[in-house]
Amino acid sequence: MKKLIVILLLVFILAVAIFGAMSVAGGNLSDEDTIWNAMRNGPGGDTELVLVAGDLDLTPGVFSGTGRGGFYGNVSVEITVEDTGIITQIEVTYSSETATFADPAFAHLTREILTVQHGDVDVFAGATYSSTAFLNAVQDALEQSIEAQ
């Protein structure tokens, strides 16, 4: 009987620990937004991406940008802006991030940015630092396009 009580007590403690951890993480584990997205501010908390391509007068051309905040350093990108002011391509030109984590994040973020035509998108969970550096690089490239006028 004592063993049963000890086992039930341990199961109870484990359940409390699991549900407590889920609430600290910001939601339950079935919440897709909690799992796959994170707040844009990412790991240093000092990043704010405010440039929205549709609201800007972007200069056509190819522009380079470098973003800080990666897990292993900076990330550099080139964005292509067409004559219509539409961002048509984003290419990573430098990254020392772990490809297993960063490449899916970069691909996802590129699709998101090209779809919404601005860089204010959520980081890719599981590659938060890499995502932050990538988005900072896009921000830098957008600023280069604006300054080129």
C-alpha cells in the first residue's frame, strides 16, 4: 500500500512539473503559435524590425545587409528589389550558423517575407538566434535600398 501511495505521489509531482513548465513556456504544447513562432524581439530583446516594404519607396536593385545576433555570428543577405518596388529574392551570402537548424529557418523566413513584402515576421522557433540575425540582415538591406535614393 505504501508503494502505491509513493508511486501515485510521484506521478502527481511529475504531472504538476510538466503542466507548470508548459504554462511558463507561454501555452500548452498543442498551441502551434507557441511551438513554431516566437516574438520578433528574439534573444537580445533589442531588435525591432519596423521597415515594411509596401509602405516604403524602395530603390530597385540588389542590396546587401548584415545582421548580428546569430548563435555563431553574423548573417549576411542580398535582397533583390524590382522596378515596381517589390522584393523578389533574398539570398543568404554568409552564415556560420549550423545548417541543420538555420537552413530551414532561412527558407521559411524568406517565403514569409516574399509573401508579405516586409520583414516584420516571427522568428523560426528552434533557430531563434539564426532567425534574428537573418531578419536583422534583411532590415539592413532594406535600409540600404532606402538610402540609395
